[in-house]
Amino acid sequence: MNNAHWGVLYENEIFRHLSSGKQTKGYIKKIRKDDKFVLILQSPGYQNVDEVSREILDILEKNNGIIKLTDKSNPKDI
């Protein structure tokens, strides 16, 4: 974080490819007791809902209204 603080990204909250040394925008989710920041890469809360909704609608439009995913689908596919 601006070369001044340590942050933690949890693997199950990373939804895109990251490269070592590459800078990207992130958000502070919480501050741990060891003074490290827990970070997330997507805007928290409802700010992100519209973006996700648009992505889903785009996928539906490109696939004639069908997304072949169910509750049994692999989480990586979702």
C-alpha cells in the first residue's frame, strides 16, 4: 500500500489475475490486530452491485438469455 504499509489479500477474494509488482486499486476491508490491512480488489457494498449486474446482463445477452451454471457448478466457473 503505497510502499508504506503491509496488506493481506485472501485468495478466495481474488477474482482476476495478479502479477507481482503490478499496481492496482484496492480497498481496505478491515485492520487486523497485527496492524496489517485486509484488502479487497472490488469496491465494497452496493457500489459493486451495479457493475456485477451489468456483467451478468451482458453475458445473458451474448448467450440468448442462457447461462449454463447451477448451484452445482464449479465456483471458478461462476
